[in-house]
Amino acid sequence: MALALLSKYNAAALLLAGAACGLLRGAGARRVGAWCLLGCSGLAVYFGLDALSGGRAMTAAWTVTSQAAGLPTSCASHRLRSLLAFLGGGGLVIAVWPLLLWRLQPRVAGAAAVLSLFLFSPLFDLGLVRPVDRVTGAVLGFGTILALAAALRPSPGRTLWLPWLASGLALAAAYWSVMARTVLLAVPPAIFLLAGLLEERFTARACRGLCLASLAAVLGLGLALSIVDFRYAGSQRELAREVSSRYLEQGRRVWFTGHWGLQYYLERAGARSLDAGRGGWDEVRAGDVVVVPRVNANILRPSRRLLADVTRSEVSSFLPLRLICSGRCEAGFYSDVMGFLPFSLSREPVDVHEVVEAL
């Protein structure tokens, strides 16, 4: 536990889950407390050393959290939307299997439907929301609400799965934004818990068939999303190669804005990042080239009119699925700052790249 928490602070969800599970199984407060202290020991040493060297890690974490708190997407309604949609969409079966457990009892199904429709209604929109995204969110939210209700029922392994699910959801809700990689901590216990309930209701043969069908569906969706994501990542490599051969190798100075893979490939080729702390676009001079993506993070736009030639290119995919959107869809796989869905049905460009040549 100490190594896990030292490697990634998200492991705090497992620390909380383990502590709760130990208490529920009668391990005793003293043993559980000692286990928690041991689990936090590596992280405590790290923060101690960081404090002695100026506290840069804590300052960086606080800065990110403070900046995120000022975003419109930090409001409770958007975060709750995202949490329900990401949990249901992240596991997919989490939003489907509860329908087999409840037998669609009118009261339970009705309450879940009303709550989901209300939460995904235009009343809580932060901007224009496409009908297909609203329906996707409401469907995933409906199934997730039923799954959370089912989690409260007596089930095999409940003392392990329920604390794990609760701690995973707590971490995802407390983090600076809801995203696939944080919600992932809550997906396995939700699936295991629902699987245990299904095993009590159906025969072993029926459960095997259901699990195989579910596996095929999830693998199909995952493969489709991976193809789209591969196209997105590949387009950034291709753009970096083109910029390198067309401009950098000819002695032109190249800037870029944005992060992730595009930053890695362009910096390796010799381009430099525009930094708001150094003036941003004020550093650009005549003859310089600036690469501007649309689907990325922390994109700087010029604050004044700039005389330039702009070449725009679109990256497409034959699959109508998007993990992150270049336009109006609500796909926010990386962060719900971009949208309240983990993926979206859309045929918009996977990305749009602009190459700006200052004159």
C-alpha cells in the first residue's frame, strides 16, 4: 500500500477501501490504524523532503486545484452529471446489468428516470448541448443510478466491493475534475458487486452467456474508441513530421500551443512552446510559424489581430465516436472540463490543426 500510494496518489481510494473493509471484517481499529500509517509512510517521507526543499509539489497541487475551482464545470450539477455518465459509460455493463436485477419495478425505475432526466435537463446546461449527448447522458445516468441503488442491497463480497466503490467515487468527486482515469477506480468494484447479485438470481450457464455477451460488447466499443484515439495520436505525429521537414529543417522558427503528444513530438523536432508567462503570442515575429490544434489543453489564442497566412487541415475518422471533441459534442474522456460524457456519438473532425505563418 505504501508503494502504491507513493507511486500515485489516486491509490488513496484503495487505502480508504482497505481500511473500511478491515473494520467491517472485525480487524479492529488499532490494527487498521497501524496499517493506514504504514500505507502513508512513503508519501509522508516524500512530502517531508518536499517541504524541506521549498514545498514545490504541494504548491503545484494547490495551484491546479485552485484554478479548477474557478471553472464553470466545477459546479455540483455538472460534476454529478459527469460522475454518473463516466461510471456508467466507463464500464458500460454498469448501466445495463441493473435492468436485469430490478425487473424494472415501477417505483425504482420511475425514481431513477425522473432523477436522471432532471439532472440532464437543459436547466443545468453550461452551454449548447446536442440532443444525442443529452440522451446518452440520461441513459447512462439512469443505469448508473440503478446500479448505485443495487449496491446497497445485501450481496456476496459486499464488505469488500462497497467500501471500494464508495472510496473510488469519493476520490473521483473530490478530484479537480471528473475523468476516465479517476473513475476507473470505481468501475471494478461496481462490476464485481453487480456480477455477484446476478449470480444469485440467474443460473451459472445464464451468467456465463451474459458475461460473454457483455465482454463482446465492451471490447467492440473499446476497440472502436481505440481506433479513433489512435487516429488522433497519429495525426499529431504526422503534423510534427510535416512541420519539421517544411519549416524547422529550412531554418524557420516554429512555435506551438497546446500540450500532450503534440508538445512531445514538436519539442523533440525543435519547436518551442508559447508561454503566457513570457508574453504568449507577443514572442512571435514575422517569418515565425505557430502550430495551433483545436482538440488539446491550454491552447493560447492571440489577444490582438495578427497579420498571417493560415493553413487549416482536418483529421477525420470513419467511426462516429469521439473521446474528445473539436466542436460542440460533450466527449470529455480526459476531463469533464471538456464535456460530461466519457465518449460521444459524433462525426465531427477528430482534430483541426492550424499552421499560422506570421507576416
